[in-house]
Amino acid sequence: MNFYKGTKIEKLDPNDDSIYLSDEALDYIYKMEDEIDVSIDALDKINRYGDTLLENVELREIIEIFESVIDSEIFEGYIDDENTIDDVEAVLDMLLEAEEEFLNVIILAD
């Protein structure tokens, strides 16, 4: 999945800067749900098989999930853990920037 800051899916330029997060990483977050301090239900808004628009007002819930994922250290010892942790942190940074800039986040499925 590629995460972009923007306003609408229709206005997205796929050549813009994006952050990649693997489907396997998202699967692992679901698998380790009990180790995360917040509900991850908001992740269900992400369509892994299609494009998703997360409105700015929805970002806070997703930010809290990614912050908790990082704090829980669930990816320590995960296959390719260094890259995955970097990817999760990069997605979190993008979410925070989008929230601050009053932008939405667009997620394009692989």
C-alpha cells in the first residue's frame, strides 16, 4: 500500500511522494492486536484491495494506532524488522503532517 497526502483520489498524482507499507505489516498489526494499547478497529477503514481516502477528521484514530504500534515494539524481531519499523514510523510522520496541514491521506492498494 502506498500512502499519499492529498485532497481527493481523483486529484492524486501517483508520481508524488508516497510511503510504502506492506500488506504483511498490516496483517501483523492485526495479528498482534492484543499487544497494542488501543483499539485498532479504525484500520478497517483501509481497503487493501482498492483505493482509500482517509478524511482529515479520521486521521487522529489512525495516528493513535500507529503511535501505539511503535510504542508496543511489536515489530522487534519481526522478519525485516528494521525496514518495517522505519516504514511504520514514516507512515506515522505522514499522518501527523497531513493532520497538521488539514489534508487527507490517500492509500492506493498494490
